[in-house]
Amino acid sequence: MTFDRARQAVGLVGGPLCALGVYALPIPALSPGAHTLLAIVTLVCLWWITEPVPIPVTSLIGPMLAVIFGVAAVGDAFDAFSSPVIFLFLGGFILARAMTLHGLDRRFAYKILSLKWVGSSPTRIFLAVGIATMLCSGWISNTATAAMMLPISIGLLEAIQEMMAANGKNVDLHTYKYATGLMIMTAYAASIGGVLTPIGTPPNLIMVGLLDTMADIHISFFQWMVWGFVAMSVYFAIAAAVLHFQYPADIKRIDGAEDVIRRKVEELGPWTFGQKATLVAFLGAVVLWTAPGVLSIVFGSDSQMLSSYSAMLPESVVALLAAVSLFLIPTDFENREFVMNWKEAVAGVDWGTLLLFGGGLSLGTLMFSTGLSEWVGASIVTAFGGEPSEFVFVAVFCVLSLGLSELASNTAAVNMVGPLAITAAATAGFDPIPVAVGVALSASLGFMLPVSTPPNAIVYSTGYIPITKMIKSGFIIDVVGIFCVTIPLCLLLVKFVIG
């Protein structure tokens, strides 16, 4: 029996048993509804980790059981599935699908790789692949970005192999250090880029949604991008330095690399109308998403103009506006063809992520309304000794989020850790925003195992990365990233941005 099958079998039986055990425990401090919800949360969290059923299905089980056992009315339990943040994600999925469908993402990536400063230098190609991957994944799925960049990276490695063979040296890419480094960089950069924007990766939006529903705190697109850009840049610098040191190139020039990129660019052909229209929709969304931050700087955070704009064009409406415009712009009006049709759009929407997101928000909201979150927060603070320092407090939740994301879905990890972090912060008297951001950022640092993130799994499947190498590189970047970047950034920059 494989590890995954054993994990699923244990979870299938152990999850309900643990939930029943929690329900049977006498906890006088909890109301009957909160006690029942604690048992439900126990089951859901264990099934998120062990995955005896698909994670999105588990996300539906939580609110469903809450209704069945009288914890909440059906409207209250499933209200979170209509959260505006879900529609922000939905619009982002459709916009990202249009970029992929019309090749706008590939055109952008090849443009970076074809810049003169890149040339045929292995080191600069290594950096350019990472930068292109990172910037693309800030706006489209990390998984889609890694899948898009993988053939490019393999093509460059094959060019190296051909060049070496022409010089009488046979290179096995499965054991070649530079090949390992380039593959790992492709995976890591896809995860690192996701921290740039709220829509870059599900953990970001989950924490934005939890802060909104549980603490009535709204994080703007612009605010997230300020600390997201800094975190992304420093994470990338750390990853590039570590990987360059561990897997240096043994040649100074890759003959044929520029030809590989040039052929890729030529295959794209001239700009199409669909690409131009998608670019306009994308840039329009970015401008509208970041406009509140600019208005706040120019006119002040209490200005009437900012209030009116935010009420009329919140982030979710902007995302839907950009997405809907793609169905209205014709590419061939006579044949009723548009930039995107519904069948194409549906193919790009990760409905499972939306269900997981809704299920996490639902449980977080119910924990707050039943008083369970207050009890959990008090228990955590008591475990810290009653008066933890904010540094230790943030560090513990960041490490917990990172640890879970190495072994389970980073989305599920944030769904589990996020509500605990927010409620414990409120109980301890801390601002919940820094720890919430820390949990989200830490979840994107799952670099050690192929199962940690889809990008890791995609590049590991090539056979060019020994698992011991991924564990070693990932461990170093995880530790340096979380203690030298994530925690200081949350306690300093995030606090500065939110005022």
C-alpha cells in the first residue's frame, strides 16, 4: 500500500472517530452548538489533511453537517459561498484563462527570455526563467504557469545537451546539476510569484476573506501588492542565491539557447486581436484594482472620492467587469465569435478551489458566531503562557502554516490555521492582520516535497530532480524565508502599510 493510500485509509476511519471523541469530551466552557461545531471542524481538518475524499467535497461536508446537527440554519451555513471574495477569484480565473487561451502569458514570458541582457549566459537564462515564471504566476494559476514554463526550460536544457554533445561531451540531464537547478527554479518561482497579488494564489484570498468575515477588516488589492511585491522580490533573491550556489552552471555560454527562444517567439506570430483585447481587459482590471490605493495617497484615506469609488467598484466587481467584457468584445462578429466563450471560460475555472474557499469561510464564520473561536483563541493564548510576545505569536502560526502546507494542500492549510490565528490574535490583543498575512505567505513556501505544491509535482515528474535535492534546497529556503523575510515583513512593513 502506498503512503497516500495508507494516509487516506487512516483518515477515512480516524477522522470520524476523532470527531466523535471530541464530541464526547466534557467541555463545560462551550455551548452545545460550539461543542458540536468543534467536532465537525475536527473531522473536516483531518480529512483535509488525509484526503480520503477530494478536498472540495470535504469543504461541503462541514457546512452540511452544521445544518444537519442544528449548529446553524442552512442560509447561515452556506452564505459564505456567495462571498464577494469568491467572485473576485472567479473573475480572476476567467481573466487568467483568457490570457492562457490567447497566448498572452507565453508572449510575456518569451519577451523576458528574449531580452538582450539574457543572451546565452546560463546564469542570466536561469534568472530570466525564474523572473518570467514569477511575474506570470502573480496573475494566473501557479500550476498553469509552471506547466507553461516547463517546456521552455526543457528546451533550453536540450540545447545545452546538444551543444555539449557537439563538443564531444555527453550530458545526462537527469544527473546534470544545472538541469536540476533550472527545474527547481521553475517550480519555486511559480509559488513565489503567487504572493504578489491577492489573486495570485488561493491562500492569499482565503486570508483576505477570513479577515473580512471574522474581523470586519478589508485588505485592498493595492495594500496586498505593496507587501506582496517586497516578499516576492526577497523570496526570489534568496531562492536564486541558494539554487545558484548549489547547482552552478559549468559552462559560460549555451550555444543555441537564443535560437530556442527565437523559435518560440516566431511560433507565436504577430499579435492577434484576441491578445490585444485580453491585454486591455487585464490592464484595465489592474488599474481599477490599484486605483483605491492611489486615491488614498492623493486625497487621503477618509476622502469622499475614495469612499464613493470603493462602494461602486470593489475588487470583486472589477474582476467580474473585466471577465464579462471578454464575452462582449467580438473577434469575428459576423460569425458571433468573441474573445472568449463560456465553454472556454469554464475550462479555466477551478471550481474545486472555489468550493474549498467557501467551505473554509463558512467554518470560520460559524466558529465566530457560535463562540468557538473565542474559546479556541483563549486556549491558544493560555498555551503561550497568557502573554506571548507578538514575534513569538506570529512565528508560531507562520511555522504551523508552513509545516501543514509541506504535507497537505496549502489552501487547506490556510483554511485550518487562518481562523485560529485571527481569533487568537483578537484574544491576545494583537492586530490580526500581520499574523493573517504571515499565515498566507508562509503557505506559499512549501518547497521541500513534490506533494507540497502542484508546481513541485509538475517539475519533479521530469525526473531531473532527485527528491533529496528538493528537500535540501527547500529546507534552506523555507527556514531563511520564514525567519528572515516573512516574520519581519509582517511585523514591520505590513503594520506600516495598514497604518
